[in-house]
Amino acid sequence: MGLFRLLFWIAIIAAAFWLWRRVTRPARRSEPKRQNPAPMVRCAHCGVYLPREEALTKADQWYCSQAHLKQGPKPGER
């Protein structure tokens, strides 16, 4: 009966220690998954960079807006 009581108290102390450590440790935060950055292109008129999905293209040149597409490349360039 004495051995059973000793094992019982060892189990209780081990469980209490495990719970105490679990409560006192800060939660592990998993790092958010990094997404691949969107390919960026430069507007041929104003030089602003924007994601390729949002850009307009004409003759292998990229533009940030319909107005810049109509105006074409900046004077003095291509």
C-alpha cells in the first residue's frame, strides 16, 4: 500500500508541474506563411511601381492608369 501511495503522489506532483509549466510559458506563435511577392512593374509614364496584375500594358510597356496608357511613355523616353 505504501508503494501505491508513493507512486500516486509522484504522479500528482508530475501532473501539477506539467500544468504549471504549460500555463506559465508564453504560447508559441506560429509564423504566418509568407506568400510570394507579386511581380512589380514600372509605369512607363510616371515611374510608379505597381503589381503586374493591376497594371495595363501596351506595346511591352506597363502603365498604372488608363490616362497614362492614353498619354503613352514619358516624353524623352522610348
